[in-house]
Amino acid sequence: MPISLRALFALPLAVLLSIASISPSRADEVQEATQLLKQGHPTQALERINAFLAAHPKDAKGRFLKGLILAEQSKTAEAIKVFSALTEDYPELPEPYNNLAVLHAVQGQYDKAKTALEMAIRTHPSYAVAHENLGDIYAKMATQAYDRALQLDRGNAAAQTKLALIRELFSGTGKPAKPAAKLEASKVPMAAAPAAPLPPVVKPPPVAAPALPAAKPPVSSEDSASAAKSNAETGAVAQALENWAQAWSSNNVPAYLGHYAKDFAPPAGATRSAWEATRRQLVAKPRKISVAITDLKVTFPEPNKATASFVQDYRSGAMKSVISKTLVLVKTDGKWLIQREQVGKK
Amino acid sequence: MDRLFSAAVTFAAFCLSMAAWGMGESPRPAAVHAAAETPEAQLVNGLLDVVHNRLDSALGRIDRLLQSNPNFRLAHLVKGDILLARTRSIATLGGGSDAPTERLEGLREEAVARVRRFRQVVTGEKLPAYLLQLDAKQKYAVVVDAERSTLYVFENRQGTPRYLADYYISIGRNGVRKAAEGDRRTPLGVYQVVASLPKEKLADFYGDGAFPINYPNEWDRRHGRKGHGIWLHGTPSDTYSRPPMASDGCIVLSNQDLRNLTARLQVGSTPVVIAERVEWVDPASLRASRKDLLSAVESWRKDWESRDMGRYLGHYSAKFSGNGLDFKQWAKQKQQVNQAKRWIKIRIGEMGAFLYPGREQLAVVDFVQDYASSNLSQRGHKRQYWLKEGSRWKIVYEGAA
């Protein structure tokens, strides 16, 4: 079977279709689905091709078209399944490998994309589209590697690739792909899929701030300047916490809630609004509250992020609790806001 | 894929030119290469694969290296080059990146330093000229070659050093000869580890530990050199290694290397000699300079015991200063003290003796001194700096250690 298939694939599409007309209905149905896709009706195209595949589950051309339709619909994972199965059933065909690679790349999985393209080229060493695509994948991976090497953050700006999906099966075996058969990924809806996440930027490492008011942790003079800077930041964090405790102690709900960042993660998976409601109630409740902070230790895991551990002495009427607490704060518009609050040490 | 592979040739040429850097003389024992592949060896072997146009093998190596050391930035750079070298010509390390040159500079320097380190070939049993004698309690000694970005560890074998290990390091971004606070230079001289700061007490910036050394020492202070806080320390958790000249004066090791070194650093004892470029000598030559210096010390001891003030003071340089006294004041004080004595007995032991790196013929001697006399006895740690004036060693500094 594979041998006769390969013989067919070597022929131009028109010839192929005429040979395939031994079973005319088969060619017609795939042709119709192709037309529907070209006319911008992927849903109908998918229905048609599914109906066809129900009767001819092994048909390579039909499955290939289904993969294309799914890709067109941005159903990348499903499209990957289709092309992946095709590469298993027809390992000698380069086109499914190529498209599989393009879809992996859309998902940011460049290693997988690279492997698939290398397979496509292994089966057909002069397969131009795969070569071009592989070049793009190498470039993409190189950019990622360079970014990690140089700690650059390009955001998603550089994540554009110009990978070509093969639009027709049997298009490029042994011959360069026709320009018409090559579509840039950016022109199909798939291109809108989320770009590959780049590794997070790592800023020059901060120097830990001296604990306040406990003994200063050692800081080499090597970094006295940044140490001084982080001293100032430690002061700012300490001040923010002081204000937070003050707002809490004076039953000032807006001021209290104002100390929490937009992306504050409420404990125990509560929603933000449920948490706020509870806090409003507890903080506003007219009674004397006193909150004192002692043994504060602040570190800066990232330049605009602080971890503050301290002992919180909370008194309200007969209620008294002394607990250790750890807050994660983020600096937002020059203000230190609470992003996470947890009881106990980090 | 031949057409793609051939594009690697210019990059390979660059790697070759880099590799050629390492062909010079050097003392590193060859056996080190046979050991399990260090990250550095993996990196350099990856580059050698590129040289031999084995891009697949090169990429495999670098990928494995990055799997175990995901923060090795230089390896990421090389990976980028290997990938691009398949489709276009990469003329220099990081050549495919559009990053500004100054950002690439540090990584390129690290590549050159590491290739150079790796290609060092043993040229015999040579030893650093500085480690004249180690005290029995000094189990190890550290020698830093600033130019070669290398820290060597030696083991004390009956007072004589024996090579144990070496590590890639970073030094001050402005180089060596620290003289002022904030000059971002690494001091040159003979120092000691004076403290150990565990990871828990440190900012992430310093990595898995830090070992302050006693900069500025007596000699530095005498020359008005300022600054403090020169440490041996590790790297931040997101950084495998830093470029060769990157610190503000500290000596920075990868955390893995720092952990290996930690077991061998004795607070208050381990000598750390920092040289711009280490001078390597034959063991025989090292023995000769040890004998030369130690016989001067012995002669000083005897002359002190003899209470012959002319001979005793003849060991001191006119440039002497110590305990806040210059030579004249020192001579006067010693004359007064010694005249009152009917006898003096001096015993010295636990001696470490080090030649100072640099052009000057300077040596540092540390020992325990047992002093007994007709009217006073005491025991204490002493440090002397000896300077060779003409053909004679003379004391230029003396004080408690």
C-alpha cells in the first residue's frame, strides 16, 4: 500500500485527482470540502469532511484536509492530533510532518516543531518548504536562547514566525512547493494564537535589605550603593506596613483595602469580592482594634517585589492573637501593595 | 542538509581562534580532564564540536548542559549560535543576536576565559611561587590568577602545596589593584579567610555562601589603600556564572564550585593569595626561596636572643614601620627594653610563609612566638613583612597577628 501511494503522490494534483476518480464520489466529497474551506465556511467544510471520513476513516487526503480545517479554526490541539496520527500512519509523507511542526510552533513548542521538520526533511531531503520552516524554527529557538543568554525581554513582539502550512497533500514531494501552496501562518487565523511565552526577564539580582529593626545582615561593600538603595526600599515597605496596621487599627476600611494590590490572592481560594466583604465587616466593626508589627524582616526576591515577615500582635477587646505573618508586596506606581498574605513564616 | 551545515564554518573559525588562546604554558594537571565532565568541559566540547562541523552533536551537548544548568547564560548564547549556524553565517559568538555589543561582551569574555582554562595543559609539577611554607594547621591554600579567571586550591602536604582543584571565577569589573572604596577592583596580595557567612544570612545575590578576606591588610593600609568587604562568594540563584570581570571587587564562583570550596576554607587560617598572573616555579626553586627567607628569619631570631642590638636592628629596614613606630622610634624602644635584660629566649613555630605577588620582593611570615626573658615571658601570634633590599631580606613591618 505505501508504495502505490507514494507513486501517486509524485504526480501533480490534477493528475492525482483524475486517477483518484476511479472512485469519483471520494474525490468529489473532498473537493467539495476544500471548496467550502476556500470560500470561508470552515464549519460546513468540517461537517462534510467528517461525513466523508466516517465512510473512509483511513483516507490520507481527507484526514489532511480535516487537519487544515481545524488549524484554520484555531483548534490547534485537535489539528495536532490529526497531523500527528497521519505521520504515524504515513511516515513517508513529509507534508503532515511540516504542518505538525507549524502547529507545534504556534504553541511555542519549538523543540517538537524542530523534530517534526527534521523528519519531513529526512523523508524528502529537498523539501523546500520544510527547509524554510526549519530555518525559521532555528531562528526562533536561537532568539529564545539569546534572550536567555542576555536576559532580554522582548515581550511577545519577537514571537512572530513566518511558518508555512502546507495547504495540499502531495504538494512538495521531491519538488519545491508552488508559491500558491504556501501560506504564511500569519495570514491564517492560527497566527492569532497566543505567542510562545518567553522566559521571564531576570533583572540584575537585588541585594537583600537589612532586617529592621533586627541586626543588619552582612552586605559586602561591593554593593554598597545598591545596599543603600535597598535600605531605602526596606524603609518604604516598613512604612507601608505601618500604614496598613494603622488603617486596620482605626477601622478605616477604604484605607485598609487600599493596601492590597489589584491581583491580591485571597486566602483559601476565596473570590476577591467575598474576601473584601468579610474584611469590610471585620475591620469596620466598631470596636477598638490594635495591630502592632514587630520583628519585621524584609527581603527583595525581585526588584519590585518584597517579602515581609513579622510578628503581628492583634488585640480587639478580649480577643488577642500573636502570630507570625508573611506578606508578599509588589511595588505599583511607587506604592508597596500587598499581593499575598499568609500566616506563618515563608 | 550540507548547504546548511557549511554555514557554520565562519563560526567554527571563530571558535578555533578562541581555542588557540589556550595553547600557552600552564600548570593544570592533565588528569583533571579525564574526570567527569564539568559544565565547563561540556561547554568547550560543544564548541569543539562546532569547530569540527558536528552541529547536531554540539546542540545535543549544549542541551544536556542546559538541562542540568538552566541558568548558564553563555551556554544559551552558544545554543543560539549553533541553531543559526545551520542557516546562516555566524561570524562571532552571539553573532546572530541583535543585542548591543556591550551586552554580548561579558559573555564573549567568559567564553574566551573558559576555553583558555580548559585548554590549559600540564607542564610538569610546577607550583605557585607564593606558597613558601604552610603551617600544619593550614590544610589548604587558595591562589587566584586574576588574568586567567581561575582560583586554584592546594592541599598542604607536610608544608608543601599540592594541586587539588581549580575553578572559574569572576573578579572586579575594573580589574585588579584595589586602592579605593568603590573602585570595583580586586586587591592583589596575601590575605586570609576571616569569616564564613552562611547562605541563610545572605542576600540571594551572594549565592550559597560568602567568605570575607582581610582586605585591607597591613601592607594595604600602609599604602593608604581603602575599601572593605572583599569576599569570596557564590552567584544569585538565577545565574550560573558571571563574566570574568563583573564584580565590584569580590571573587565570585559558581554556587556548585563554592560549595566544593567551602569544605576547604578554614576561617582565620586559610591563605588566599591573589595575583594578577600567577608565577609558576619548579618545586626545587620554591624550596630555594623558602630556605632563603626562612634563614633570614632564623638569623633575626638568633640575633634577638644574642641581645646584640646592632645585629638585631640590622634585620630591620630603614623603611620599617609597625605598632605606630617608624624605624628610629622602634630602634630606640627596642634598645631600652633589651638593655634591661640579662637573657632572652625566642622560640618560633607554626609558621606560614608567603611570597607576595607582584614585582616587589616582598614576603609575609606568620608564626607563633614564645618569648622568654629574665624579666618577662609571653606567647603570641606575630606577622612580619620582609622586603628584599639588595641581597638581604629586611623587616618592613612587624606586629601582632
